[in-house]
Amino acid sequence: MAELRVEGDELVLHLSRGEKLEAVHGDLRAPRSAIRSVEILEDAHEPADHGFKVGERLPGYSEVAVVRTGGEKLFAAVHHDTPRGVRIDFTGTDYDAWIVGSADPEALKSAIEQP
């Protein structure tokens, strides 16, 4: 399962081997200075349910994909056992946002926002 971690001055989304195959993508990295906002999502599947996807998508069950929707480029890593999650919005990176499922999105948001 995808794991979001703060590593120094970077936010890193580590994907499992299976997720890398599903998404045809490697781990993602972004400078913490590029984070514009972090939002808790009660339904982390919803943002990945629209638009053009490259990767694995079983609606409402699992999304590990690049999603282009509404003029945005998102990366989603959400599974059936983590339907809640966070949306991290960025400026000046390859992605406008990452959507990441989490068993404890409140703790994840807090860790990301730590100075």
C-alpha cells in the first residue's frame, strides 16, 4: 500500500511494487515548499472517479493512477481499506494534487503540516 512520508525537505509517496505496476509509475517526490494545502477527504475515491486515467481503477474500490480532470493533473493512490484520505495541492510541480488514502488522515495531515 502507498505510504506518504516527510523526508527532510520533501514529501515522498512510496508505492508498493504492485502499485508501481498498476499505475505504470514510480515513487513520487515533491518539495515541501510546493505544498499549497492539505485537505482531509471523507471519500478519497471521489476525486479519481472523473476524467481520463492512466493506471488501475476499480470505481469506489481502488484507484492507483494518473488522473486528468477539470484541467488538473492528479495522482491517486486509494484502496478499499482506506476510503478516507488526504488531498495535497501543489504549486510548481508535475502534479496539481496527490490523493492518498489513509487509515488516519488527521494524523497524516498533521505530519505533513509540521514545520
